[in-house]
Amino acid sequence: MSVAMFSLSSLPALNAAWKMVPMGFSTGNVILAQRAEIVMLATGSKEVDEILDGGIETGSVTEVFGESKTGKTQLCHTLCVTCQSLSIGKGSGWVVESSPQKVVQTLHLSALVH
């Protein structure tokens, strides 16, 4: 039985990703300090926030899925507005929304802001 070996230099995309993402060892105290900086975004529903143990965690990727017309887009837009309002205090205000729809409904967002 033989094992094929490869180096990161033989995989340009993987090598580039490796350089962009800081990998390494962190002590428990460092991780605990990083966790203290996490902001929980309220969803606008006390019940959903309770299920999610306080809301949606910042600094992470959260996938929202479900049947059509169940409020997924509304939830995402509400979180976008909540995140932007947090940028005044604690938080960066950066949001990335990915949707299979070709056009993001900006009218919905403006209604939430006002």
C-alpha cells in the first residue's frame, strides 16, 4: 500500500486560501476572549431568539432554509438592518447576503429601516 503525498505549492488555490486564513494554535484564554466579542443579533421574534439561545451569532455563517413563503427573506433583511444599527455601537455593520434570487428586493429593506 502506498500513500500519495503532495505539497501546498502543488495546489495554487489551496495555497492562496491557506495564506489568507490565519490558521494555527490558540489557547483557551484567547478563544474565550474572542467569544466575548461576539454580538447576538435579535431576529425580531422573542420565540425564535429563545430557540437560537439569544439570536443569530455574528462572525459566523448562518444558513437559513425552509419552505417557500415562510419568512426567510424577511428574517435576512431584518438581520441586515439590525447589523447596520449595531455598527453605531458594538459590531462592524458588515453583512453578506447570498440568495438564489437574481434581484435582492431593496424595497423591503427600505421599509424595514424606516
